[in-house]
Amino acid sequence: MRRTLGSWIFIIIVLLLDIYIFQVIKMLTQSLQPRLRLGIHITYWFFSAAMIIFLMLMPYQHIENWPKSLRSYTFAIIIGLFLAKLLASVIFLVDDLRRVLQWTGGKLFYSLAGEEYKGITISRSVFLSWLGIGLGSLLFGSLVWGFRNKYRYKIQNLDLAYENLPSAFKGIKVIQISDIHSGSFMDKESVMHGVNMIMAQKPDLILFTGDLVNDRAIEMKDYMDVFNQLNAPMGVYSTLGNHDYGDYYYGSDPEGDRAKEKIANLQSLKEVHGKLGWRLLMDEHVVLEKEGQQIALIGVQNISGKGRFHSYGDLKKAYLGAEKYPFKILMSHDPSHWDKEVRESYADIDLVLSGHTHGMQFGVEIPGIKWSPVQYMYKQWHGLYESGAQRLYVNPGFGFIGYPGRVGVMPEITVFRLV
């Protein structure tokens, strides 16, 4: 396997970060006993060099054959270390900019005063140096701690009141789950526990809003007997998400060598939904009936308001015929679809259910503070949003992808009670 230019650039950046941070470590350890100082320096470069060597040899290690858990945790630790060092370096850079400005200002004003400014240096701030080390360590530590949270499912209860909801449907319990990403799972028993938590809520209706797999239908093989346990009196309905189409594995070229494999994979995934007992909605709507009253449930394929994601769905087609029903729920995987089309053109859709963002699996959600880096990409990224009479709920996902953990934003089972 040939190494790409991008991978070489990444390795060079990692090396430069290591050298930059080591200058700070040397300064912070200069007052220590020589043997202790040497031990810290050797330890730092042992782990730094090991990471760089691993990155350089990675194309030759057949990582795709590694056990899934080893592969996931290895990459998570590497990326975690890189992000921690990057964060620390930003703090150090602020300090270095302060030193440059202070030195430049001193030299300028000394010259104006007719005095010499030679041999004078501005020392690095010990406070900012420790702050950088501390924040970097805190970030890395939180990412490692987050490994234990990937199956820590949270029940989120919400009462939603609608005047136009038919009386027969008042009080029904609707559960939303999203972004299962079965290809990332490593603990079947823990996933089964999450499914049992869903069924313990005794839902009337279960809605899944896309990304059943990471890339391929085969990822569901070991979890069919887990998710087929989901059932509800009014049914289990599902839609597709951006990962379900296989674009990231097979490519997006409709005429490429792997195009037929991609089409076959998508067909297999549709069959998986059927075998689970789920009704997959492909740009269509169904009528839910109770005591002679009816509402519409609309489901579209992935539609994104972000250019980097493919849009496959057709809301106009799915909506056709649903306009006559007094209450409408739309399942649409990507929350950016709400601003792109739903709010402006389909104002009578009462509730939109989305997923996709995962809350980036990293953030802070405490009373008065709700933050995640993903909010700089998605205006609506987790929770309930309102525009006039319309509501959007973004579920942060049942599963995980990439980083095998969660920090602050837990995997969620959302329970709506329509009142």
C-alpha cells in the first residue's frame, strides 16, 4: 500500500508538535533532579516516537485484519493524543506570541529612548505552560474515560402538546432511536441491554431515523437477533441515513468498478430492515390509524443541507397525499434538511425527527450550558428546536462511529408522549 501525501503531512505535523511541546517540558523540568528530569524526557519521547513509527508503518500492518476492538481503541488513542497535543500547542503559541510582542515592544521603546536593548530575553510563562499541559491532559483523559460511556444509554422523556393532534392519539408513547452503526459494536450483551431498555418503556410506536450500519449490510449479521426484538402495537418504522448507502466504502461513482457491489449492498440492507420487522420508508408516507382517526407518518431517504453529503430523498414525492391528514410526523436523517426545505415549504409538518450529528459524541450538557464542537457545523445538533408551530428533535444516536466512546453526550433513547 502506498502512503498518500496527506498521511505524510499528518506525520510531519505530529513530529513538529512533539518537538514544540518538548521545549516546554524541558523548561518545566529544569529544576528537577537530573535523573528524574531524564526519566521524564525519555518517557515523553518513547511514547511520541512509538506513535510516529506506528503511523509510518501503518500501511504495512494489515490493520483491516486486526480485531475490531484493538483497531478502534488504537486509532482513538492516536487521535486523542494528537488532539491533546494540538490543544496544548495552541496555548503555548499564545504564550510565544505574547513573548514576541513584549520583546518587540521593548526593543522599539528602548530604541526611541536612546537606550540599548541587547541580550534581554522574555521568559516563557510558567502558568501558561502548565495550563497548556493541563488542558491537553484533561482532553486526553476525558477521551479515554469516555470509552466506558459508549453503551451507557440514556432515556430522554419529552411531552409534546399539539392542538391539532386527533384525540385518539393523545397520550401515545413514541420512541425515537437513531444512528445504530452496528459495524462499530463490540459488546452484544450491552447492546441487548439497550434494546431491553427501549422495550421496558412499552412504546406505542418506534421510529428509527437512519444509519443502521457504518457502510455494509453484513455488519448487521450478528445483531439481527438483537434488533428484531423491537416491536410496538403501531409498528416499527425506519429510514436510511448517509452511511447506509455505502458511499464511504464503495465510492460515489455510479459507473465505477464497485458500483454493482454498492447497489447489491443497498438492496441487502433494505432486506435487513424487512427481516427485522421494520417498515422502511423510502420517500413515502403511511397512515397511522387509531379509533377511526388518522395521522400521517412520512419518511424520506437522506436529504442534506450540507454540500459535502449526498442527498437521495424526495420530500415532495413522500408528502404527496399526506396533506389531508391533520397531523404529520416526518423522519429525515439529517437535521439540516429542516432549514433547507421543511420549514419553508412544508409548514404543516408538525414534528421532524432527525439524527446524524451524534452530538459529535463529545460535548457539555449541564443546566445552563450546552456545547459541542459539532454546533459550528450544524445549527440544530441535539435536542428540541421550534419554529412557529413546527418542532424538530435531533437524537444524538444509539451507537457510535470512529471514536469508541462518548464524553458528555450520551447515547440516547428518546421517549415522546404526545399530549
